[in-house]
Amino acid sequence: MSFLSHLESIVGQVDGAIACSVMGFDGIAVETLQAPAAAAQSASLEITTAWVEYANILTQLKNAAEVLKTGPITEVSVNSEHLITLMRMVTPEYFLVLGLKPSGNYGKARYVLRVTAPKVKSEL
Amino acid sequence: MSFLSHLESIVGQVDGAIACSVMGFDGIAVETLQAPAAAAQSASLEITTAWVEYANILTQLKNAAEVLKTGPITEVSVNSEHLITLMRMVTPEYFLVLGLKPSGNYGKARYVLRVTAPKVKSEL
């Protein structure tokens, strides 16, 4: 299964999903899928800009976790007025990121990312 | 109602809560409450150290949100192996932060912070 199939599976399963990526901590996306409805909007472009910023912040959180005794970071979510962003660690170099409408299914999104992360990991 | 009463109410309602604070974005806590069981552990000290780090990262997210068109940040969660941290914006200067065991009630924690934030805001 390719990365794109995994991303299609995530976006297909989660109500309100706008876009999903496998990203490196350097902010460069390995693969990105935008939900068909979202792709028509210029909003999706803004999202990938946001994710580059978030990748940088996630790197800092990861480094902080190494110093603090909280154990490795597994998941981070950033909820803003117009966008929910969920990030799930895959390897020390890569993570999955999913953008959702605020009305989207947050619980299902967390679950689907958790079960998909090991599948993506096995292909990296 | 004082800040401490709000923090007591949050910690009392959420299974697995370890500690809760009203914090400034400068990383200085206005008021902190540790759950009685957690206060006995040295772990709770580590948590407040983590929060100072998180406050700094939250400030960056807040600044990023002003540039990006995602709207203001409302909630951020950082889940690591031994600790779930939920942060809820209260005002542009202050936020509520709650530390939970990974086995704690995440959904209830989100709900309780969401309804308590306006009460804390009205006293700031």
C-alpha cells in the first residue's frame, strides 16, 4: 500500500477531514491528500502553510520531551477557530498530520491516526 | 469564586487529573493546584517544568495563528507517553493548563476546561 492509499483511507473515514499529509520534521511533506471538496477552496493552501509552521513547533516539543521526563510525544492537537489540526508521530523523522473542520469528528480522527501510524511506519 | 476554587473543581471532576494551573504566556503560573495523590510524587515538579516550556511553544502557536488564516487558537493538547497536557486559552495573556495521566478521561478534561475558561476569564 502506498502512502497515498493510507491518506485516502484516513480522509475517507473521518467526517470533516480537509487534508492529510505524511510530513518530515523539516516541514517538507512526503505525500499530501486534500479532500475533494476542500481542494476546490483556496483554504487548503493556507493549511499546508500552517503545517510547515507546526512542524517547526513539533520539533521543539519533541526536543523538550527529551529533556523533560514526560516520555516521548505521541500526539499533538492544535485547535483553532476555523481548523483542527491533529499530528501523530510515526518515526523520529516523520509524522502524520490531519486537518479537520471544527465540526469534524475529532474522536474518530484521533483513532484513525493512531491505527494508521504503524502502517505508514512499516513503509518508511 | 477564587482561581483555586476553579482549579479544585476541574481536578475534582476529571479522572486521572494530576495538576492544573492558570498560567500566563510568560510561563509564570498565577495559581496551581496539584491533585492530592500527585502532590506526593516528585513527578508533579517535572510537570510544572514542562509547562513553562509549553507556554513558550503556545506563544509561538498563537503568533503563527495571527499570520495564518486559521483563526485564533482555542485549545492545544500535547500527549506524551507518561502525561497528557491540555491547554485552553482564557484571554490573550492567560491560559488554563491541565496535566492528566494517559489513562485519564481526556474527553471530560476537554469539556471541563471549555466550560471553566469563561468563568476564569470573568475574574481576570
